[in-house]
Amino acid sequence: MKLNKTMGRVATTLVATAMLASVAVVPAFATDGEGDQKTPPPSGLQDGTFEIAKNLKVGEKVFTPKVSFHFNIQPENPTVTDDVTEVRNGVTVEAGQVGDIVWDNDASFNAGTAAMTQDTVVKADQNAAYHVDLSKFTLRGPGVYKYKVTEDTSNPYNGITYDNSIKYLYVTIIQGDSGLEVASTELVNNDAEHTKTNDFNNDYDADTETLHDVTIHKFVEGQFGDKFNDSFTFNVKVEGEEEETYYVEYVEGGNETTMKTDSLQTGVEKNFTVRNGGYVKIYGLDSDDKYTVTETDYADKGYVAYTDTDYNAGDTHETNGSTKGDKIDKATISADTDVAIYNVKTSTPATGIVMDIAPYALLVVVAAAGCFVFMRKRRED
């Protein structure tokens, strides 16, 4: 009988000890501060990896740029309201520490292969990836830890409007069968409801006009200029970011009024043939992009070229601001811009005159010489 009582006491002690131990290592997920019961989030994310998605809204007639995005994740103190500290998943929230969250890779977009036909939201080719360093929690143990997440704008891509919102990351750590585990990672908006989210949204010339276009006009002037048949070559190049592509519309001019489309790769020159009234329009330039237009020299056809970097409808080569020359070199724009290259022909080239009348002049000389010989011979007779 005594033995049975002793064994009973030992068993009771062991059960109580076990219960105390379980309370010591498992956080209290009982309530969320509002009285309702909560169950622990499911375990299993032992490596603690998670992603932050990136969306880019790209404007019409613009190519998606090759660009990457980084996020800053910093410890954040829990909110305190009426002396009550913030609670999430039934656990009092704690501030995380520097080094808890480890960067794996940035969110990135590959250069687009086609321009958008309308404003379009493009998802990243690769989301930003991070993981929780569980070794940092050995001394702190299970709990819910809070961090502030913002987009890094220290090295911005020109033309992109960045998401300046603040979001919060909650990391729930629990005691698993073989050690600490990440039960969940939750990214939420900075609003009263802390609604869950998983992305940041940027804009590239869609809702915000950050890019501009340049239109290069061709005009033929002068009483001898042929406005319908003479064609001219624009050699066009844009220097921008790595692998950047620009959408192009052009009309040849003269009797041809059909609009055609093309594209330009950054740093690569392309030729466009235009006549009077024709133009080349390049879309998607930011304030750092440099464009160069060089026209082939047509002096041998009697044309003199003039450039105008601030063209307005109705301008001529004599308009104030036009300069003699056939090149606009590494120009930048901060708004939609029109420029023009005029080809002026006021007389027929001297070489052309000689070629045209030479046969007739020779006949006159021969006739005059014959007449002189005939008259001289007659006198002698």
C-alpha cells in the first residue's frame, strides 16, 4: 500500500513537471487581446524563407526595363495602446533584432521584348527572397517578432516612381520537435486592420508621366527643293540604361503617309529614310537618356542642312533658333520635344549646270569655229 502511494506521488510529480516544461517552451497562443481563442499557426517552415513580390505598372508604348529592387527590413517596436502592448497570434509582440532577417536576392525584371499596347501591370521575373536566421533566436526563444519593411530608393532607376509605403513583417517562432521553427511570416499593410499583403507596387510612366518622347521632323525648303521625290537618311541613336529598348513610330513623308513602327536598342544606331513632312518619333526617354540624330550629307545634291532643337508647327529654317548643320548630338529632354532638320535648296549645284549645258556649249564652239574657217577661206578666194 505504501509503495502504491509512493508511486502515485512520483507519477503526479512527473506529470506536473512535464506540464510546467511545456509551458516554459511554448508561447501562450491563447488570445489575441480581444478575448477570443487562437490556435498556433501551422509549423513546418523550418528554414524560414519568404518572398516579397514586386509589381511594375508600365505605360503604353514603353518597354519594361531591366531593373532590380531591394527592400530594407529593420526591427520595429510593437505598438502600445492604453498601456497594452500589441498582440498577434495570441502572443505579445516583441521587436526583432538586426540580423534576424537575411537577404537572399532582390526582386528583378528582365528587359521587355515588346512595348505595352496599354498601361499594364507586370509582375517581377524574380521576387525578392529572404530567410529567417533561427540561430539568432536561441536565447530569445519562441514568440512573435516585428520588423518594418520599406523599399530601398538609395539608387533609383530614372523614370520609375517608387512605392514609399511602410509595411510590417511579423515572424512567429515556435518550439518544434527538433528545435525552433518559423511557424509563419506575415507581411501586412500599415493600416488599422493590418491587412495582409505580399507586394510593393511601382509605376513606370503609367499613372505618373515620368518618360517623354522626341519627334524628329524632316522638311524640304527652297525653290529647287524636291518635296516629293528626294529622300534623306536620319541616323538615330539613343544612349540609356543597360538593355533599354525604345518604341519608335515613323512616317516616311512625301507621298507616303502610312505610319510604321520599329524600335531602338540603347547604344545601337539605326537608319530611317524620310522625305518632306516625314518624321521619326521615339518614346520612353527619361531625363538621363541622350539621343543623337545625324543626317547623311546631301551637299552634292545642292542641299544645305539646318537643325532646330525647339521646333514648333509652322517654323522654317529661318525661324530664330535654327542653326546650320546636320547633327543633333547627345541631347536630353525633360518633356515631350519636337526637333527638325531642314534641307534647303535655292539653286542648282554648279557642277550640275556644267554637266547639263556642256554638250550644247561644245556645239556652239564647233559651229563658231566652222563659221570662222568658212569666212576666212572665202576671203582668200
